[in-house]
Amino acid sequence: MILSKEELIRYSRQLVIPGIGPEGQHKLKAARVAVIGAGGLGTLALGYLAGAGVGEIGVFDFGPLELSNLHRQLIYRTGDIGELKTELAKQRLLEINPEIRVNTHEGILTAENAINKACLALAKTYVYGAVYRFEGQLTVFEPRNGPCLGCICPDTEALENQACAEAGVMGPAAGAVASMQALEVLKLILGLETLKGKFAMLDFRLANFSVIELKKREDCPVCGGRARLDRKFIASVSVNLITPEELKARLDSASAPRVLDLRYEWERGLCHIKGDAWVDFNELIKGGAGLGPDEELVLYCKGQSKSAAAFKALRDKGYSKVSVLKGGIDAWAEKIEKGMTRY
């Protein structure tokens, strides 16, 4: 594999780094990397991987770009709103570097295809990053030769589906973690030392960064010896879901459930489901907010992670007739009230 004159010029700033050179650039050119999510972390990581010359990049995401994405997903523009993020990402990456190949995959993550389990099954290294408000996390998992995400967080599916729309995130914090993720990927390709077996915790508010050692857990519900037999774990992370279509039919019937909005009050001011009621999330999970354990309840939030957490808290308190709106108000707006404000 010979680098062209244009490639030598394009990558010259990294070719002069000791230990990289043309040989390292050949490794990058031959590499294939999948990036799950073209959002706050994914878009910036994608840009750096494309710029560095990673030969083939897969972009996995679903749905159109929204106005609320733009404060941290910096490869998109205001005029792109409404277009599919996967196709927009492909266009931008090829503008950054037309020498690479970009594949797009439109689809949503579920418990069946969650990344931690997929990487374990396929023996693929997983560069994990997360961001929450002013905080970040970063590590590199090689599941068959060390710990996996389930070893440090048994509730893996809930963690992987946590939405920054509900937790909140500062754009530059996402950018910092994304840059570090991209760097770990490049170091893996180049054969340099990475964060394998280590877990970095990043507090950007206080500029406090710490790294701890990770160990594989034999009782891990994902990669441990009894993973396939752990039905108790599977039950503990599952929630009862009701689709927007099913909820609409129930609301139009004589036996409508009580629909509860768990979002912040300012979010409710933007949009809500007609006939619902607002309830304070913390009051609900602590003491039930005055609701009876035999009432039929449907919980919803922006996506579904906040309502799923409330579902589990109520289930533990003996509430037996609780469901979570699948996809939250985002899905309701997409499938039922198409003119509803989205954010």
C-alpha cells in the first residue's frame, strides 16, 4: 500500500511523529472502525477519525437532525434540520477526507443489539465514552481478554440507552470526551498503549481527572460464567413498554390509564400529551407522589431512560400496573401528534 503525494501532504503533521510515519499511516488506511451514534460524542470522534485517515468508517444512528442537537454536534448546520443524521455525517466526513470510505446504517439500539453484548459476541474492542453534564467517562474494553461494561455496571442496557436529552450535557464536555475516544481508537490501530483495563473519570467542572484499574467480575451478568443463566438480572433491567399507538388506543377507550409526565416543567411548557398530569420525578421515586399502588399508570419523559428509572423504583415499592411510553414524547410526536413541538 503506497501513499500518494496528496496523502503524504494531508497527513504530514502526524507522519512526522516518531513511531507513526508512513508505516503507521498504512495501518490507519487499512483500518475499519464503527462509530455507534452520530451525536455529541460520535460526530466529533468521526471528524477526527476521518481527518486522521482511517480507511473505512461505519456510522450508526437513527432519525433526523433536531435543533436541540446543534449545541454539541458540530458537524451539522442549522439548515440540515430534518435531514437524516447518518447521511449528513457521511457527506461531512467525505468533505473532510474524500480518500476514505463511509458506510451508513440507520437503526435504533435495543437490548438485543446493545453494544457491550455485540462486542463480546464478535470479539471486537470497544472504546467506551460517556458524558453527563460536566462529567465524562472513558475506557477501552476488550471483552474476551478482560472486563466488559457489565463488570462495572450490571445495568448495562440502561446505561447504553441513557439519553443526554434527559440527563443534560455541556457541549465542550462532550467534545473533550469525543476527542479522547478518537485518540484511543487511533492508538489501538497504531499498536500504542491505551486505556485497556483502566477507567478514566473526568470532572470538567473542577478539572479533576482520575484513572482506576478495572478487573473482570466472575459474576458479571454479561460476560461472567453464568451470564446466560442469569434470569434474575434480565428481569431486573426489563420494563413494561407501551407503544405510542397502543397508548393512543387506550386513551380513546373507556378505560384510559393515568398518563404522567416526568420531565422538567419548562419541558412541559414546550409540549405534552393531552389529558396527562405532571408529577415531580424525585417525589415519585421516593414516595409514590400520592399515587395508589393499584392505579394503572403510564410514565413518559423525553426518551425513556428517566421513566424507566421511575418504573423500577415503583415496581420495587409494589406498584403492579405501571408502563413506560416507548420512545417517550419524541416517539409520540413522531407517530401520533406530528405537529407537536420537538426539542
